[in-house]
Amino acid sequence: MNIQALLVIILFAAAIFYIARMLYRSLFVKKGCGENCKCGVDFSNITPEKSIK
């Protein structure tokens, strides 16, 4: 097997690994908060500003 074929096989395997890792992370790994979560930040002291018309 020559060096070019070996490099193509290595690059192809790396691409397959990268795509599989992205797919796995998008389907199974859930980090962070949900939609309505404050993520540990307390916004109770903040008052909304009145809009100027």
C-alpha cells in the first residue's frame, strides 16, 4: 500500500469520526439549561424600562 492510499484512508476515517461525534453530541449530550431556565442568574432585582414614545 502506498503512502497516498494510506493518507486517504486516514483522512476518510477522521471525517467519519468527526461526523459521528457531531451526530452523537446533537442527539445524546444535553448541556446547559432548557428554554425557560435562568441558568443560575437571578433577574429578580431587574425592572424593565418604560419605552419612550
